[in-house]
Amino acid sequence: MDSASYDLIVVGGGNAALCAALSAREHGARVLLLERAPEAQRGGNTAFTGGGFRMVHHGLEDVRKVVPDLSEGEIANTDFGRYTAEEYLDDLGRVTQYYCHPDLAETVVRQSADTVQWLHGRGVRFVPRFGRYAFKHEGRFRFFGGTVVEASGGGRGLVEAEYKAAARNGVEIRYKARATALLNGRGGVEGVRLLAEGAEETVRARAVVLASGGFEANREWRTRYLGPGWDMAKVRGTRYNTGDGIRMALDIGAQSYGQWSGCHSVSWERNAPDFGDLDARAAFSRNGYPFSIMVNADGRRFVDEGADFRNYTYARYGRVVLEQPGSYAWHVFDAQVAHLLHEEYKSRGATRVQADTLEELVARMEDVHPARFLETVREFNAAVRRDVPFDPNLKDGRCTRGLVIDKSNWANTIERPPFLAYSVTCGITFTFGGLKIDTSARVLDVCDDPLPGLYAAGELVGGLFYYNYPGSAGLMSGSVFGRIAGREGARYALGLQSRAA
Ligand SMILES: Cc1cc2nc3c(=O)[nH]c(=O)nc-3n(C[C@H](O)[C@H](O)[C@H](O)COP(=O)(O)OP(=O)(O)OC[C@H]3O[C@@H](n4cnc5c(N)ncnc54)[C@H](O)[C@@H]3O)c2cc1C
């Protein structure tokens, strides 16, 4: 069946898609947005996020542009610091081992602040990220790690605000509509084929923006591309990101790009459900490991828990846990740091044991080699530089010396009862491999030529993240390229830009 035709179709219903749809409408296009999920589960991984945006800023005045209602008290008691374009580019380069595509990185970084302001102008409310990205130091909040704002209401708040804006601006939306293929004619992309209510349809459009996420929820592709064992990872977010958009574009000659064997993955509650649960969104995170020692089934440490701020290590430590025997690990804390653990460690359903002696603790863990665990803790405690003060607010340099794997910061002895241990496995957030785009968000073929009429944004774009990821760069890059894709797609569709390749 053939339905009505549009100037532009957006495939996907998360942040990148909504930014594309809004931007295309602003440039005069008639837009249809296809969301595979039912309305109650709309918003993809975006709905599961904390809503954090990593943007360039130079302190209070820039923050105020997107948080105009900061109170006098907040202003007086907060040091927002600054996060320059150079620091952002350095972070992207450093954590991706300098594989990050320089032009794509520049585009995200240089347009980050302006794009957050654009979202703010479209009704997205932002608040300072006091909760986890600022510590109180000498009576003032001090931000660290490059992220100062988040959408009010987190990911859900962001999605609600973006869908409201889409409705206000006349974006047509279809839920439970799964795009399955691109219609590709002589002049380029001409629409999509989709499945809705079990029936196939074609919908025509002059341009298509793909924003349908990565392949993290596709067990088979995970095993195929990330490697053996990845079928067993828990999916932290939506069940709908199965790589459809990537496949559809590859089928018409798009170039595969970025790190197909790489993904963002974290320490995650070991007995969490297979997919994310929007109502218990944060309950499964286990981000307190910088203050812990992490041990595996053999009772051994296997990673530098304090290598950097959590923001710069968490996205690669899921893989490290997956690689351990049985793909699990334990975060072990003592009473000296228990107060630093976030709420989710206390949530019902956490796989947690507590004891007054280390012997009892490891007996309760059940699946950790007891003698080696005790030896690990003994060696660790003996190696801690007790002369360096512990400070959770800074990279304190309180390290160990002489261990096979030293801990670089926040090395606390595990000696004061009660002792606590939490069991974790690997939770996958999103995949890094996908399509190649240029800085106009045009999808490129294997010769680096644009596929006429095809644009992409968000998780399914390859080339930005490799090995690791600086926290809160996902929403930011999806917004920047979503906005560009919508604008460029609209201009192409309306004939304001050359329709030749
Ligand atoms: C638990 C969690 C916390 C996170 N926290 C943060 C954070 O604070 N800050 C940050 O920057 N990033 C965060 N991220 C990463 C962030 O979610 C992603 O980078 C970002 O949301 C991706 O946006 P997107 O629009 O590309 O994909 P998504 O938001 O996942 O949207 C993809 C959409 O495509 C739809 N879809 C899939 N296939 C089809 C199809 N065939 N047809 C039609 N529709 C389809 C899906 O239903 C979905 O609506 C987090 C991720 C998770 C899981």
C-alpha cells in the first residue's frame, strides 16, 4: 500500500530524530517521523538517559543562557568552572585514542553550546547537574568532568519536551511503525518501506534522515561484531535499537564506518533484566567503583578502578567485566567510603552482601575464590599510599605502589567494617560502529560521495567514538547532527540545494 508523500521522513523517535524533525520543520519541510516503539515506550535510549549534555562553556554567563532561572543562592555557591573547545576536543581525542574523526569532532564541539541554546529555545528546560558531577568543596559546589547541565526530568523530561515541540510545530508522528528498507530510485532516496500493524507500506519522501540508533539490542549482531560473549550482556536501554537504519543504508551502498567492534558498556547490576526498564531506569547503575576494589571470580583485581574520573572510565569498564571469568565481578567497599555510594546501591534487587569480617564477606559472595580474595585485599591495603590524603572531589593521587595493577586515585584501604560487596556484570549502552557521514550529515558511500537524499544522526553514526566515550557526548552529538540533518535534508528536499550527488 502507498501512503501520502512527504518532503522528509525521519526514521527513529529519540533525541537525534526529534532534533532532525524539528529542524526540518523550521526549514519549511513537511515531516513524518516514524517511531518503531509504541507511544508509551517512545524515545529510544534517550528516554533512559540522565539527560546530560556535554557542551562548551566559559562559566556562569554561558550556563545562564540555558538555565536562566538559577537562584541567587545557586550562583553564589557554585563554581561552574569552564570547559573550552580545546579541552572538549582533547577529551574526545584522548579517550578515543585519537581515532575520532577530526571534522565530526569539531562540528560537535563548535556547535555544542549553540545547539543546547537552540533546544532551550524549543522548550527543553535545563538544570545544573549538581547531583553527580559537582562535589561540595569548602562550602561551594565545584563541577568536574566537563558536564554542567542536564535536561530537567532527565531523559524522560527531554523526550517529553521534544515531542511537545514536535507536535506544536506540526511534525506528523506514527508509532509502532518500523522502517524496513529505503526506496532508492535513479535520483537517490525516494522514501521508505515500513511495517505497521503487520502490514507493509511504502511512504514517499524527497529525503530521509536515519536516526534509529545502534545495534546494541540485537543479540546476533552484538555477537557477530563485538565478539563472543556479547550475546550475554544486559541492554541498559531500549529493546528497539537493532541496527535497522544501519542495515537499510548499507543495503543501498552506504559505507560502514567507525569501530564496529566497539561499544559503550558499563558495570551493571548482575541480575538486571535483559533490557532497560524505564520505571527503574537508574536502579541498576553501579558507578561507585572508583572508591572500591573490583575483584573477579579468581579473587583478583583486574583494572585500575581509579584511573580517572568516573566520567572517563565507566564506558569501557563494562567490557572489562565481560571479559572476566563468568562475566561478573564484585565492587568491594568498606565503611570509610560507604557514604559516597549513590542511591541505586541501596535499591531493592541489588545483588549485595555485607559482613563484619572479610572472611565472612567472601563466604557470602559465594562465587569468589576466598583465599585469593583475602590475599588481594591484604596486598592492596599494604600498597596504599596512606600519606596522601583521600579526596573524592579531586583526582587525589592517593594511589597504590608496587601492585601488578596499581590503583591511581582514591585508593582506600579495605579495613573498616562493615564491609560491602555488590555484584556486577556488563551492561551495554550503545554501539560505536555505523554509517559514515560528512559535516552536513549526508550519508556517504564507499567512495566518500553522498548518497543523494540520505542523512543520518545519533548513535548510528560511526567515527566519533572508539574504545571509550566522554560522558554526555551522545545526546550532544545526536542533537548537533540531528539539527544539521534536518536542515540539510529539508533544503535538499525543497530544492534549495543541488539535488545532484
Ligand atoms: C541508561 C542510559 C543512560 C545514558 N545517559 C546518557 C546521558 O546522560 N547523556 C548522554 O549524552 N548520553 C547518555 N546515554 C546515551 C544516549 O542514550 C544516546 O547517545 C542517545 O540517546 C542516542 O540518541 P539517538 O536518537 O541516536 O537514539 P535513541 O534515543 O536510542 O533513538 C533511536 C530510536 O529509533 C527507533 N527505531 C529503531 N529502529 C527503528 C526502525 N526500524 N523504524 C523506526 N524507528 C526505529 C527506536 O525506537 C528509538 O526511538 C545513555 C544511554 C543509556 C542507555
